[in-house]
Amino acid sequence: MNGNGGHRSKFGSLIGVLYVGHTSCKCLIYATRNAEVLTCHESSLEPLSPQAGWVEFEPLALWATARVCLETAVQNLIILDINPHDIVAVGVCNQRETTVLWDRTTGKPLCNAIGWCDTRTSSVVGSILQRVRGKKHYLKSVCGLTVSNCFSAVKLRWMMEHVDGVQRAMDEGRAAFGTLDSWIIWMLTGGVEAGIHVTDVTNASRTMLMNLERRVWDERLCRFFRIPSNILPEIRSCSEVYGYINEGPLSGTPIASCLGDQQAALLGQMCLGAGQANCTIDEGMFVLFNTAREIIDSDHGLLSTVAFQLGPRADPHYALEGAIAHAGSSIGWLKRTLALDPVASDAMNSSASALFPDGPANTQLMASFCSAVSSPVPPYGETKTLAGGGVGQRGGVIFVPAFSGYYTPYWRYKARGMMFGITLQTTPQQILAAAHEAICHQVREVLESLAKDCPTWPRLAKLTVGGDLSEQRALVQLLSDLNGVLVERPQTSTPACLGAMLAAGLATEILSIDQFRQNCVPPIDLFSTAFNSSQRDMKFRRWKMAVDRCLNFDSVSDSDPVKLIGDGRDPDSYVRCSIPGSVFIVSSFVLIVAAQLMKQHGFA
């Protein structure tokens, strides 16, 4: 019974979704009949970076922001003359792997939350790899993950080893661990007073502590990382009622779904069948390939993970995942740190004339997608000055954004970003265009790994994209061109929230899969490739050569002896001091003749 006598407004039942991402937190309220967003409130999050490579969040500040987003969205409903009691459930969606550790008796965090892309744990990773003789995939058959900075168990180990009071809190049974979903749900349901300590299978599968097949915490993994199992949350499905909001305008409303953001996007874009894949392009980039009920252990750098489990009695679906640490963050870094902000309003549009080859069809394509280019498109590789004043070619620049190591398919935590091909004529547009190409080439690496891991599956011909950067039409077109696949882009910027809404609707029986597919799936934009295979392969070969140099960044340590040519002398001195080839040949011949003469005269 709701506050208006059991009768809902003209929008019917509503579902709210609280999304806690890497750079923003937002609350969206959906009309379940057609997935219309009635209101949304968003606030930015400011990750802290007290040292190079550190990315952390203050958990109480993050919770305060989430609470403001939720309450403001509800106030917006009231302004729109919609009864908040029409909200039948709330779902939670979050960035994965970010690790929170708090005191369950006081509700205070034991330290700041460590973000998913934080690299402070490199020493922990190094010591683990030393224990297992460099076998990065040592635990993969159990948890589906490779040993890497980004996963929660490694971050938790770092907290235990470096933060005062953490080990004592664990010994005394006061510590509680969770990813952001656990922290948010614990606070929503009452915190110290009545908080429920839970997580879902998608977030649990990113900790390196869950047995992927049985979907329970694995005692062997806990012993390996020396993490007490009593600090871990209870693992639930993605779609069920975990508890009820404890206070505020939505007090008593059930929390009915919880998913990691990438799995939620897979669900929201209706990639429900085996062989379907989606790619989310935000700060990082992730490609998930639905393998249905089959767990595929990748031999080519992909991760095995839970895709979703839509109910406590439902069968889980699994996925292979390619993780790319930096996509939008690399472009933001170029613009912010190097002040690469070209004159044209859109760097991709201003440089797009060189990203597409010549031809009538492609000229028409560019006219529709990149209206800034009004003159004919030049042949690929030639220079064209655009209206913005920039030079519209890539200019041979290659950018490898391995700021915090290289994830899929190499998992090299010591790799670092590099830029190649810079000349005095290199322009900001060319560098930014190279950064966009890097996004597409990294997706190709993932798709090639998929083809090798699933040789008997049909070749992936269609990729569904979402995320903030997918709103750049030219980038999505370039993704299709450099990968040779049809790209679908649903017309929504929040596919993860849509997936969390669907899961909550299923848990409360407000929605069904068929109803959602019929009424709630947004229209789709299609992008087909404009490159032929030889053009794609040529550019990809150049990319792979640059990646090889990036991966070997740490091959020479500071302690290795390095022989400098000439040791400070004239660089040509080695050449001048060496024996010329002709002298070597003649002298060798003379020595052979002399040896024969000595042998004949009895000297041998």
C-alpha cells in the first residue's frame, strides 16, 4: 500500500538505481513500464591521490554523496508531483574491485578505500609472484582471475601489511570487508544498528577469494592470501531482496538488486545469450563475452567471471572478460596534464579525415558523422588542414596508455605508457587521435583472445557498446573500422543502471525479461566497418610493435650494468680501433700458410 491509497501515478511502479562509479555517483528513478528516466541526480566524486599511482576514496564522504543523490532524486519526484511511495524497489550498481575495510562496531572506516586502478600494491603482487615462481595464472582455475594489482584480495593484503590497526581489528573480530556495494548496502540498511553485510556474485567474483564454480568463499584462497573469512560479506544472487532502507524518504523500501557495473551493462544491453558481447567505454574499458553456463578458462589473457545470477534459485551465467585499465582516463590525462586541447571543438572530428580512407562511401560517411569536415576526405595518410586550423592526420603517432600496467591480454603490472612517432610537426589533434585509436586496438587484442579461447564458437560479428565515451559517434565508427565488426550502440548513456533496474524488477516481480525486451530496450544506432582487412592489419601491426616496447619497459633494472658506446670517448673510436674486415681476412690467410710451412719443416 502506498501513500496515495494504493493507486499509483500515471507512470505506474517506479524503481530507483543508485550508481557509485569512479568519478561520479548518481541516482536514477525509472518508470518500469518503459524504462523512462523520470529524474536523475548526479554528483562528482573526487578520487584522492596522496602519492603517485595511488587512487583512493574517503568512504564516509562517498556514502554522504550517495545519500544526497538518493534523497535529491526523491525530492525531484515530489517537485514533479509524483509520489515517492511509487518506488517499489532500489537497485545498487557500483565500480568493482574498489576495496573498503571498516569497523563494524563503530561504523568508521579503518582506512581509505583503495580504488580499482590503484598501483600501490605492486610490491604485494611482486611478492605473490615470487611465491608462485612467476605464475600469474596460479589461482585462475579456482577464482578465474590472474594475479594483478586491481583485484580486491591484493588490496586487502596491502591494508593488513601497511595500515596501523587493521590487523588488530581483524584479530578482535571487528573488521568488515567489502567492495563498494557492500559498504553502501550496509549503510543503507542501518550501519552499526542493523546493517546487512552482503555482496552479490558479480562483485564477489572480482575479489580473488570466491570459488567461481561453487560461488562461495574458498578457504584455500583465504589461506593463500592469509585473509580471515569472518570479515567477508555473505554472497547473494544479483536479483533478490537483501534488506530494506533504514531511514530517509525511502525508509522501508527493499534493496532488490546488486551488480558490478560491467555485468550490469551486459544485462542492461540484453546480452543474455551465449556468444553475445558488450563493450563499456568509460574511464577504463571492459569487454564481456557471455558464455552462458559454461566457465571457460582462458589461455590468452582473459578473465573468467560471473555475468549474472537472476535470483537465488536461478542458474548463474558466466562470461569471459577483457579488462583495459585506461580509455577515457588516458584522453582526459592528455587534455588535462599535457593541455592537449585542439582548436576544433571535437578532437575526433577534427582529426577524422585521416582516420578514414578515401572513397565516395567514406566521404558520405564522414559527412554524416563528422559535420566539421565539409571538404572531400583526402587519401589515407595525406595531410589536410581543417577548418579548426589543425592538421588532420595521425602523423605516425602511436600512444600506448599503460599508466598502471597493461591488463588484458598480457597482465604486466610493471608496464608503463609510452608515445611513439613524435616530431616537431606533431599536433594535439594527432596525439588525441592516436589515443582514440589505442582504445580500438586494445579492443582488437581482446577480440583476438576471444577467438583463440573459443575456436569452436561462431566468430563474433556484432559488438554492443555503452558508456560515456560511446557517445562520440566518430569513436564508435573507428571501433568498427579497426575491428571489422558491426557495432550496436543503444541510445542510452547508462546501460549499467538499466541492468540494475531490470534485476530489481525481476526480484519484485514487477518486470519480466519478455516485458523488458518488448517495452524497455532503447533504439539502436548501427555502425559498420569502412576499412578493409589490409588497412586494419597494417595499423594493428604498428600498434603491436609499440606495445612490445611498452611491455619490456622494466626489462633493464637500475642495477643492471650498461655499457655505453665509447665510455665517454669519441663514439667512432670503437670502429677505428677495430680490425678492418680486409685485414682480418688477409692476416688469417697468412697464418694458415705459415702453419702449413712449419708443419712441413717439422716444427709441428
